[in-house]
Amino acid sequence: MEKPSRLKNFLRHIKHWLILKTAPRKNRVYTQFYRFPHQYRALVEKVVPKLIESGRGPMNIVVFGCCSGAEPISLAAVLRKNFPELDFHISAYDIVPEVIERAQKPTYSREEVYQGPFVTEDFVRENFVVEGERFRVKPEIMATITFAVGDLLDRTFMASLGKFDLVFAQNVLFHLPATNARLAFANLNLLLQPGSALFINGMDVDMRVKLTRKFYLDPVEYLIEEIHNDARVDRGNGWASAYWGRKPFSRVSREWIREHCTIYSKAQI
Ligand SMILES: C[S@@+](CC[C@H](N)C(=O)[O-])C[C@H]1O[C@@H](n2cnc3c(N)ncnc32)[C@H](O)[C@@H]1O
């Protein structure tokens, strides 16, 4: 693809900035299986080994904005494959009751299963049983996940959940108005204890810089560019015209690590 001139590039950034400031936010119940391949590598190579080393008990995981199940199912598949002995449970929440009902009946169409650009035949064979036209998630994967309706803006509900080792809220916060996104982030912080990891793809980058600092969250500096570029497969085309658009990767900003990093570890304060 032809490289845009510096002026064109500058104008795109201005356009995106204006859209971020003015575009109305709208809930979207869109998801894909195996959406975050390099994040999974970081999870498997860095995050989980560190948690195992710290000698915690069974791993407690929560996914917010789980939609119709693709994200927690993919996560469970990755953990089972790479850590067959690991004792873990995933609590998965979404605010929309219909998508939770859908997630609880784990059969999907071919189109739903293969929608994600990173889905491989191995992933499908390992995690689904084909029943005619439908793909059923294997029971051993489903046994590790509980789906329920839950609102990450409800502070009382969030505070009642306790602490987790891994907290996911991906591609959720950028669909919320800024005030709500800040509230949601503060609520997610309630679920973290020192050493817990937060996975937070898909939020306003300036807000991410400010709030990760405010809540003592240290970037996990691993595969930042590769993780960023995975997200651009979906959100990079016409990025400047959409509030959910993902800018090209760049190290120019003083804050490039926090702007682009999507995995954070809660510090010992
Ligand atoms: C774009 S989808 C992302 C799904 C998945 N996390 C992924 O990355 O593929 C956003 C999901 O967040 C859910 N959501 C929006 N506001 C929420 C809230 N306040 N609490 C919990 N879930 C919410 C939506 O209903 C939707 O299913």
C-alpha cells in the first residue's frame, strides 16, 4: 500500500481526534473467535507463568463484555492447550441478556466460527464438535466458564465480585461515553490485587495513559507492536473515520508504551 504523505497523515490524525471528541458512542455486540493471537502469546509466555510462579491457588478469571461467548471460549481453549494442569475458572459477563443466553447454548454457525481472521483449522478441530451445519464447543471447554448478565458500570455489583488474577474488558470501553468509560475503568480496578493482570484492548488511548498511571498499573512490555497490529486487522481500515479506529503503530509519542500497551500488571503499592 502507498505510504500517505506527512500532510495527509497529519490530517488523518486531526480527523480521528475530532471524531473521538464528538462521535456519539453506541453499544455493539460484535465479537470473533481467537481475536487476539499475540495477546494470547503474551498471556502464555509471560503473564500466566508469572502468576503460577507466585504460587497462587486456582486461577480466577473474569471477562466483561463477553458478548456471545467467543472471547472467553477462545481464552479457555488457549489456557487448556498450553497449561493442561492449570486449575482455572472464567466468569464471563455481558450487559445484554440475549447474548448471554446465546453463549449458554454453545453452538455456532460456520460463519460465526470462521469470522475471525486468525481462526485456524487446528483451533476449530481442537475446540468444536461438528454437528451437521453447527459447531458445538467441546464440553470440557464450557465446563471452565460461567456466563451471566452483569454491568461493569454497577459499582455495587462489581465490588461484590471479589478479586481476580486476570481481568479482561476488551473492545468495550471505547463504545461507552467518556464519563462511563472512566467509571468502568475504576470499577475494573476494584477487581485487581497486586500481581493481577488487566487486558484492556479497545479503549481511548489518552484515557488509558491517565488511568493506568492513576491506578498503579504497569505495562507488560511484550509484543506491544504485534498485539497492536492484530487489532488493526479489524480496526485499521479507515481508522481515522471511526471512534473505534486503531491508529498505525508509532513510537513517536513519549507515552507510546502506555498508549499502545493492552496488558497491565497491578503494582505492589
Ligand atoms: C464490541 S463487543 C466486544 C466483545 C468481546 N469482548 C470482543 O472483544 O470480541 C462489546 C460487548 O460489551 C458489552 N457491554 C457494553 N456495555 C457493557 C457493560 N456496561 N457491562 C458489561 N458489558 C457491556 C456489549 O453488550 C458487547 O457485547
